[in-house]
Amino acid sequence: GLRKREVNVIVVGLDNSGKSTILNHLKPDLERAADIVPTVGFNVERFKAQSLAFTAFDMSGQGRYRNLWEHYYRDCDAIIYVVDSSDKLRMVVAKDELDALLQHPDIRPRRIPLLFFANKMDLKEAMSSVKVTMMLGLEKMENKQFHICASNAITGEGLSDGIAWLTQAAE
Ligand code: GDP
């Protein structure tokens, strides 16, 4: 069939999950920031790396910005969902946001590949990717293909495996 020139990937998750740190590894060198500060409010970050066009934002702020971020769902071809594996308290919030995403009319009927980064795997309190899979209920997702990678966004460990899967899945 016709292969799209560009694959639109949205990178989402709660604040502090490690999105900015992950993006910094994926960014072309010139755009790489020296310092990453935690994102506040509704910041959207966009850049291209090879055939992938990334759009990233936080799902936080009591849903105040929900209509702004949902606007990006329609054109996305793939989703990267980042979770802080060490944040047991907010895993339920991460699941609620994931469920809201999966139920959205621009996402629900489409067979979009979902890549999960179970990030901060280096922390001693981090849950395994198997545990994160259970807590997010990933096995029960319908009409979606998914892959989960434990990652350490500081060293970059686990990121290229995930991106390789996503690239082939989105083609
Ligand atoms: P964002 O709000 O989702 O963009 O999260 P950031 O990328 O700003 O990361 C939030 C904090 O977690 C920062 O202090 C990062 O240095 C730290 N962090 C991100 N990824 C990892 C990781 O894999 N391991 C550890 N130990 N810390 C991480």
C-alpha cells in the first residue's frame, strides 16, 4: 500500500514520568537541550527525527488542558505512554488517564500501536514491566497492539528497543 512519509507519534504520560528526558535522547543533536526542567502547565514539544514526528505533552493539571491535548489524537499514528515505574501512588492515576485516552472517539476505533516505557527502572522501588502491565490492565486492551519496555531515560537504556518496535508497528 501507500506508505506515509511521516509517522506522527504522541508522547504522553503524567508529569515527572520522564517524557522530557526520553525525548532528549530521541532528538536530533542540534536540538538537544543542555538541561531538562520538569514541565509545568501545558507545554507541547514537537520535533522530527528521521521518519518520526513527535508531539509530547503532560496529562496533568486536573484535566484543565484536556481539550488542548485531545486535539492531537486525531492525527496520531502511534502513541508512546511513559510511566514512572517507581510511583506506586500515581499508577492508578496513570491508568485512569490511559483509559480515558483509549476511550476517546479519535483513538478507540483505531488500531494504533502503543508503546509503553516503564521508566525509572534503575530505582530500587521500581516495579517490573510485568507488574506495570498488570497495574495498567494492558492485557485487556482491545483492538490495539502494544509493547512495553523497561527504561532508564537518564542512560537511555531500553529506549532504542522500544522505538524499533514502534517504527515497524506503525508502518
Ligand atoms: P516529564 O515531566 O515527564 O517530562 O519528566 P522529566 O523528563 O522532566 O523527568 C522528571 C524527573 O525524573 C527528572 O528529575 C529526571 O531527571 C528524572 N528521571 C527521568 N527518567 C528517569 C529514569 O529513568 N531514572 C531516574 N532515576 N530518574 C529519571
